Amino acid sequence: MRIPCTARRLGLVLIGATLLPTATAAQARHQVRSPDGRNEVTVGSREGRLYYSVRRDGRPVLLPSGLGFEFRGAAPLRDNLQIVDTARRTVDETWTQPWGEVARVRDHHHELRVEVAEAAPAGRRFTLVVRAFDDGVAFRYELPAQPSLDAFEITEELTEFVMADNARAWWVPANRENRYEFLYSGSPMSMLDTVHTPLTLETTDGLYVVIHEANLVDYAAMNLLGTDDDSVRPMIDSLGARRLRTWLAPWADGVTVRGRTPFVTPWRTIQLADRAADLAPSVLGLNLNPPNALERTDWIEPQKYVGIWWGMHINTMTWASGPKHGATTANTKAYIDFAAANGFGGVLVEGWNVGWDGDWIRNAEQFSFTQPYPDYDLQGLAEYAREQGVRLIAHNETSMGVENYERQLEDAFTLYQSLGINAVKTGYVGDLTRDGHAHHGQYMVRHWRKVIEAAARHGIMVDAHEPIKDTGERRTYPNMMTREGARGQEYNAWGGDGGNPPEYETILFFTRMLAGPMDFTPGVFDIQIASTTGTPRRPEEPRVRTTLAKQLALYVVLYSPLQMAADLPQNYEGQPAFKFIRDVPVDWEDTKVLDGKIGDYVVVARQERGGPDWYVGAVTDEEARELEIPLSFLASGRRYVAEIYADGADADWRDHPHSIAISERAVDATSRLTLTLAAGGGQAIRIRPAP
Ligand code: NOJ
Ligand code: CA
């Protein structure tokens, strides 16, 4: 029998329709199971190569998948490996989040440590640490200090993820410019080229698998590369098996990770769930990050904010100085007044600082992070805001000129702190640093930590745009609040393809959002963006492609501890629906995903932190639908009032997006609600105890 090269490389032979280890190669194998016994990871070595595999309920999820590294100037750490020892332990502890989708998180797992040694003469050693949780499994490499592996340069990480099934993948590409900002594709994983994580997979027998990483501290972000060997594609497809390999974002010189032992890699995580709805809230990655490192967290204030922002995206204002300059003293005062009158904690101001004139992407080095434009009275406005119980949010766009930013970081944050500014929105428009390092390579990962740590020292919360994906940083640094890292609302203002399609958020929830909070900036009420020209934009033009009720529902569905009301204040005036934005919390005691199907719809219920109110958000794609939801999550025996913001009878995203029906009804834990969602629509509900 001719054994195709990929299979041979993995030490596998084909028998019938399955891949099995060669008998002669089988050596040591060690297993670890989740507390509920359902998830099992096997680590073994065969013909000198180390592999791992994953099963759930005894069925293969990941087939034997390779492990190891390639280095510059040293032999690969991959061959002649032997398992020399193992150790085990169990952890079961529950910790409290300062803020989040749920207040309490249980970390319950079994751990297996596999000590691996390379044969002489090199004799390098490492440990593969595996943890099995009920909601997934994870592993990382630990490289202890040793003379034969001291300073190193990794060129490739050889970790593979060989799926047992040609699962349907929900993905965005990672090998093009524009970071994470793409529409999602859903396709068999055999079609994948290079994709970002979290990568959500739906197997043919209905299992949900999410590949991602956790605790990215001093390493390159991981992308997943589909097979680079076309000759094996047909063979693997016919077996229903697929191989993904780790691809790390590089430094300018092609090295991916520089380090010195002792060293640990980020965790490679594989979340597992029986239903799409069970994927969220996703806490696997949080459990793999170190606990809170800040002495005090009482200054960290999840909040809603407004800002001088949407106007630039719809072209009624500019970042640059001139007649349409958005960040003027008078304009900012009006936003502060609006924020104070409506209970918003923050006012974001973009374009306040010198550097925006001309081509601000090319002129990154010209940004000052301390010097305001002359028509912006920074000191006076900070004080005016404070008097009204509101804070300014400082905008720090770097255009990837990170050296320029780092030089000013300490001065800028010292200034903000002295002015009572307790939040920054950073920006990293661009794909490479000035020196050519990748946007989410190790160089930038290090930059990130510097910013988060400097912000923490100065009592500043961070909202990052064009970020590196979320790998759970918020557990250790709860001032790392939220980030972008996908197409946000702004694409509806200027997206060349007309904006985000109606199904977009129903995919986002099960993909990008599994990594962590997103500053999506919902709440556009002028859905057809008539504010620019007075003429409503057509469905094909860049505009919001949802109903008004769906904009409200997004506050519940898309979690963020800093949540913007994105539209111009005048578009909220006289709008009864605005009450929902004023009411909705940004910090939750509990979260329950009631129902959902990737790309079609999702319904989420969340209980406010430390209070009795519940909020429900439901969104659908381009299909109108009716969903019935039981309210059994309410406290039994208690009477409640549901304030319902539903699509109007004639609502649809194309022609009647503003049609909304607001009503109230008495409910309790035995009630069932029928949610009627228009095409591209949604529903938002506040459920409060009856007086
Ligand atoms: C892209 C960000 O996502 C957006 O919010 C910001 O306004 C612009 N960059 C300018 O910094
Ligand atoms: Ca759909």
C-alpha cells in the first residue's frame, strides 16, 4: 500500500477509513480525562515523535497530532523524543471576576504533566502540560532552563490539530492585510488556507470545537494553516480527516519567537460543546490565565460611553483640524452634557491630539499623545466633565507607530491620570510596525503588555482597536477591558461591500466573541444614515443592515464592559427606544444562552451584577423568525414586568428598519415569551421585579 506523505509523516497507516498508529511505533501513552469523564487527551510517543489526540465520549475529535519546534541555528526539537516521567494533579477552585459575563467562574480540571527528553547528544528537555476541563482541553510547552537550550529563536511551532472530521469551519483569513476585519466564511475545513483563532468548527455529528489560545504574554499569536500539501488533500478529505498546523506571526527577520529558558508557551485550547449555545460564556481561556495581578480593582468601572466618533465615520466631522473638526471644546461640552443627562460614564473624543492632519496612517510618527489641537481645551474639558460625574476617554491612535507611542507612554498616562481621565482607546491601524514586525507577532505582543501594565500603574482602563486577539488578559489585568478585533459597526458607515450583512452578528457571537469582550459600538438609530445628506442610504449602500430593535439587542448579545452608544446624540432625541440603552447594564451576574444557531440566530439572557433584573437580547439573520423562550431563569414565585422592545409589525432591515413596538407585560418564571423577529431584526427585553 502506498502511504501518502502526510500520513507517513504522522506515523500513521491507513486501515479502512481510519488512521491508526503503526503497531511497531506504539510506545508509551498517557491519558488525562475531564472531571466529568467525557473529554480525554492522550499523549504518546511513536518512533521518537511526540503526539497528542483528543476524544469526547470515546469518539475521536483530534487524531494523533504532532508537537515540537523548529529553531534558527539549532536542530528541530521533534525527533528522538521519549517520555521519561509524568505527574498529575487536580484543581477545583472558584474565583470571582471584578466584572464580566458571569460573576463566579469555576476552574475544575485534571492536569497531566508529561516530561519529555531528547536522546543524546543534544538531550534537550521539555514538559507538555495538559489540562482537561469539562468545557474543553488545553496544553502548553514548558521549556526548563538547560545548557543545551538556553537562548533560542523559534522559526516554526510544529503543533498540529488533526481533526477527525471534515467539520464545517467558521473562519476569517489570516494571510491578508486588514488584521481580523473580514466577513466570516463557513466552509468544510478541508478548504482552509490560513485562518485566525478562535476557529469554530461544527462536526458532521454535531459537536462544536473551538481552537484558540490563552495567556499570550511573550510569544507570537497563533494562526492555523491548512494543509500545504495539495497531493494529500483528496486522501484526507475522503477519510474525513483534516490537519491544521500552527503558524506564528513573525518578526521582520522571519523569526517567530525569541526567548531564553526557562520559558512557557501560551496554552493551545480546544473548547468542546454539544450545542452551539453551550459555547458561551466561554471561560476556558480565563481559567488558563494567571489570577488578577492588581492590588486594587475598585477604580475599574465598567460603563457605557458616548463619543465624538461616528461623525468622522459618516463624514460629518473630521479627525483633522479645519472647519469640520469634531474635537472642539464646544462640541465636546455638548457630548459631556448629553452623557451626564443620560447616565453615561465616559465621553470618547477622537481627533483631539496633534497628528491627524494629512495622511495620518503614513505619518504615524507625528502623533502627539499629550498635545491637543488649539481648539480643544483639554484641561478645561477634563474638569468640566469631572464636575458632572463624567470622564473623558483619551484616544490614542498609533497607526502602528508603536515606537513613537512607547516613547510618550509614560508622559501621556501621567497627564491623563492628573486630569482624571481613567480610560484610553488605543488604535493600531496598519499591518506592520515601522520596522516590519507583524501586527500580532511577538514584538507587538510585548508592546501590548507594556501598554496594559503602564495603564494599570496610572489607573487607566484600556479599550484597544485593531488589537491582537483576546487570549484572556483581562483575568490578570482587569483594566484590559475590551477591544475590537473584527469588523465593528464602523464598517456600516464606510464598508466598500455595503457594511455588515444581517447574519454577521449571529456568526460573531459564536466566533470572535468566544475570545472575550468586543467594543462593537452598537446603538446606531439613524440606520439609513440620513444624517450625512438628508437622503436615506439604500440597502446596497454602506449603512446599518439591522432593525432598530436589533441595535438594542446587541447590547445584551455582544458583551463589552465598555459599551458605546455610537450614534450622534441628536439621533437619540425623542426616541423612546433610547431608554433601553440608558437602562442596560455592562456587568453581569450570570449569562445564559437560551438558543442559537451559528449564522442564523441567537438569544441571550443576562442578569445584572448584584441586582434582580434580567435582560434578554435576540438577533436573527436575514430571515424573519419566531422563537419561543421559557423564562425559567427568573426567581420562582416572584412577579416581574417585561419591558419589550420588539420589531414593529412592518419592520424589516431593508425598508422599514426603524419600525419598533415597545410594550410591557407581567411575567414570572413559568412564562414563555414568543419573540417575533423581522428579517434582519431582533428583540431586547428588560425584565424587572414588579413594584
Ligand atoms: C479604527 C477604529 O476602529 C476606529 O474606532 C477609529 O475611529 C479609527 N481607527 C481612527 O483611529
Ligand atoms: Ca443564515
